[in-house]
Amino acid sequence: MGIELKKRYQLFIGGEWVDSASGETFQTTNPATGEVLANVASAGKEDVHRAVDAAWKAYQGGWRRTDAGFRGKSLYRIAQAIRDNSEELALLDSLDNGKTLNEARVDMFMAAECFEYYAGAANKLEGKVIPVFGDRLNYVLREPLGVVGQIIPWNFPLMMAAWKLAPALAAGNCIVLKPAEETPLSALRLGELISDIVPAGVVNILTGYGPEAGAPLVEHPAVKKIAFTGSTEVGRQIMAHAAAHVADVTLELGGKSPQIVFPDADLDAALEGVLLGIFYNEGQQCSAGSRLFLHESIYDNFLKKLIERSKAINVGPPQEPTSQIGSLVSKEQQKRVLNYVQLGVKEGAEVACGGKAPAAPELKRGCYVEPTVLVNVANKMKVAQEEIFGPVLCVMKWSDEKKMIEEANDVQFGLCAGVWTKDINKAHKTANKIEAGNVWINQYDVFAYGAPFGGYKQSGIGRELAFDTLLHYTQQKNVNVDLSGKPSRWF
Ligand code: ADP
């Protein structure tokens, strides 16, 4: 399917499509070819103020009082709009991000499912009655926060927008969303699709750079919460700036997740899970299982198959149906990933396969990186400690279980982990010992709406995808009523 892109995209503020106050734009490119896809408005502080005002007006003007059932129905309609336009939206993300079209199609499915989950959840959000002393009624209301700022990354552009927008809308908030500067197009198309589903100003979309558009959103005193997904470094800054006006934050940050293979595992299943865990989405996912702990008794055989399979992965143009890995998001990202490979070699690791951009002439202009397996890695090396965010797997051999678990946990992150064993006891015991917000047993990268996703340690604060996520978009109001009709005499 072809797609006709506009030459110029505008900001979505208060239900209108407008240029940025400065008139500035930036180019968004197709990383697989280097071609410019479109010019996009570059928002600054003034636009942030306009968008927050519009969101506040929409909130006060009615969205906060809409009944939850209506909000739920609106979310079902958004889900349907995504499903009806999923090929177009998937193509936009594939063009803008470099991920394969097949991967982008999965994102669209996940995005629609997310809106549907929170559509159903919207009218399940309840307050409670507290049994208190005397002739009193004491009840607790769950009220929305008001205006919420949401800042998302480029790795799953539309899906991340869905993960953020759906629970915030279901709980009755109005939103200013800032997509990543690398991948603004699908969020803008979503803005068009939802413009006749939710009232003007309920969702505002500001495209632009982090420091110019993201930072003023975080600093705006009327923004009651910032929901952010991105790097740990920017997450720290956001938390510090949100503190200035005591805004709430949820942060979904980096990861360096272990995949632990016990000798009694179903090794074929483990191999599939390890490949998916590190190479899905070109390795650009916070959940990536980027440190593989292989037991010494299975090490040689497993590694041999892993290398064979990694070499056989088809790296190719993102829109080709046969491509299994597309382009990374940018030249900077490609350079960063390849630099990490070099760094690993300097630290004493060995490249078992990959480690470079593919040689095929038709891929030269893109930002591709071959599926890479590093062996002889020690957990203290930078390649095993820092998030590479590319298709690079660090393999480590273990024999002592206690030491292996210590190493699996010896990292600043704690987002995910994979455990592969047929011993049910060992599986649960290991899950118990792992310091991570998500542990997958005999599977990897499986997300379910309703199941909380988020990190321990420096991988973040708060959880997404769960029913409780709705609570993070509300504040409690306690109402205490005297029913006795008599004045309370204290003096
Ligand atoms: P990455 O390094 O993977 O690009 P970032 O954490 O830099 O991830 O970016 C994630 C999102 O955060 C993007 O939308 C980006 O524009 C935004 N961002 C970057 N810097 C800031 C900042 N200082 N304040 C607010 N948002 C920012």
C-alpha cells in the first residue's frame, strides 16, 4: 500500500491544526533510505502554554464531568479507528522509524487492544465508603488529575502513544502529548483520527525536540503529572524538574535484562525466546533481553545454534515482507550501537557474529546493524552494564547458581528477566530472587493488558498496562459528612 504524505505537518492544539508560534519546523526522515519524509512543526514554550491552556479549558469545560461510560465508548471508537486505519498507521511508523512493516502491524494491534482494555476499565474505577465513628458518612472519590503531560520515545511510536493516552483519558484527564522528534507522523495521524471522537482540547499533540518542547511541558505549573518513557538520563531530569512544582511522575526507563537458561530448559524454546528478546524491533526496546546467562553444560551447543540462527536473520528494507530486521532509527543510533561493539572488543569481549553494518549495497544508505552476539563478556563490562538499545546480545557462561543470580541483579536497571527451566520450583524461586518488575518464565516479551509493566531500580517508577495504572491518573478526594444534625461541641 502506498501513502501520500503531506509536505508539512502542524501542531494539534485545542482541536485545531496550527503552526508553531515561532514558525519553525524540522525534518523527519526515513532512516532506511535517508529520504526526508516531511517537515513537521517544531513546538516551543509558547506552544506548550497554548496547548496546556487548551487542555485545561477542555477539562474544566466538560471532560472532567463526562460520565465514565461515555469516555469508555470514546476509547472503543479510537480503538476501532486504529483498526480501520492500521495499514496506513503501520506504514507511517515503518517509514518514520525503520522498523519492519510486520513489526509495525503488531504495534497497531497492541495499540488498539490497549484502548479497548481501558475502554472497558473506564467505568470500573470506583471510590469507596470508609466506616468511621459517629453518625457520619465518609466517602472517597477518585477524581482525575486535570492536565497531564505525556512524553514518548521513538521505538514504538503509536503503541507508546496508546499506552499513555488510553489510561489517562479513561480516568478523565486532558492531555498534551509530545511524540519523539524522530517519529512524529503516526501520532499526528492519530490526532486526525480522534478529532471527531473526543472534544477539542482533550488531546493536544506537540511535535518537537526534547529541550524545546518537552522541558517546558514538564516545567508548566498546571501540568499535574508527567508520564514519560525514554532514557534513564532524561527520566532523571524530568523527575527533578517536575519536583519544582510538585507534579507527579511515572517513568518507564531503560533496561539491561537478563535471560537465564538452566540446563534442564526446553532449549529449542529458549533459543526462540532469546532471539526474540534481543532482536525484536531491531533490539530497540527497553525490555530487550540483552544479557544471556547460559549454563556451562549447554553453553557450546546453545551458542552454536544461536550464532547460526542470528546469521540467518534477514536484515532488509523495512517494507519488504521477507525482512526480519529493518533499519535502526537514525545514523546516531547506528553509530552508538557500533561504538558499543568496539568498546566491548576493547574490554575483552569477542564478536561471535555481526558487529557491523551489513555490506549489501542496497542497505548502505540505511542505519542497519547486523544481529550481533558478543561472547566472553564479563558482567562488569560496560557492554553488559549499559543499555545499548540495538541488536547486540552479551553472552555469559555460568556454573554457580548463586553467583549467576547475583550477577543477573548486579546492574542499575531492573525492568525484565527471562527464566528458562522445566523445573517449576526453580522457575518460581528464580523469579523471586530477580530484581525486576517483569519476569517471564519459559517465554519472553509477552505483554498482556491488565498485567503491570514497569521497572525496579533505575528502570522507572510506576506501572503501565494494568488496571492500577488508572489510579496513577487520579487523585483521591475524601468527603466527610456529619449526618447527626447536631453541632459537634468540643469546648
Ligand atoms: P532516546 O535517547 O532513546 O532518544 P530520550 O530519553 O532522549 O530517548 O527521548 C525520549 C523522549 O523524551 C523524546 O520524546 C524526547 O524528545 C524527550 N526528551 C528528551 N530530552 C528531554 C528533556 N530534557 N525534557 C523533556 N523531554 C525530553
